[in-house]
Amino acid sequence: MTGMASGQSTTTFTIRDLDITREMYHEMLWSTLERDTWVTEGNTEDEEWVGKLVALHLDLAAGFEVGVPLRLNGDRLHERR
């Protein structure tokens, strides 16, 4: 994973309750992925998988309390203790 703002690799992050809409989050994620050359503007397939990624992120975040630090290990999330 990479930080959206920093572009730095990480395996840990914290659940936050931000005052943004789903569409705003989509745009933030899209901009990050575009910056890192993962997506191309106007590419329908890219739009589709980013939409699915937004839904996945929000669904996963909903399963944890705000402020909980998480660690990504392979494809599994764990509360960092």
C-alpha cells in the first residue's frame, strides 16, 4: 500500500472519520492512482475497478472503530497491537 498524500509505502494505517462524501473519496483515490500511473483518465476499465476499490475500502473501514490502527499482512487486515 501507499499513502494517498505521501506516496510512501506502508503496511499500517488508521481508520478515520473524515467529513467527505463517497464521491470525494473516489476522486482522492483516483488522483493518487493517476499520480502513480495505475489509472488513465477516460479508461472505462480503470473507472470500474477504482469504483470497486472505493466500495471495498469503505466496507472494510465500516467493520472497525474509528481510531483503530490496522496492519496489512499479505491480503489480511489485523488490528495492530
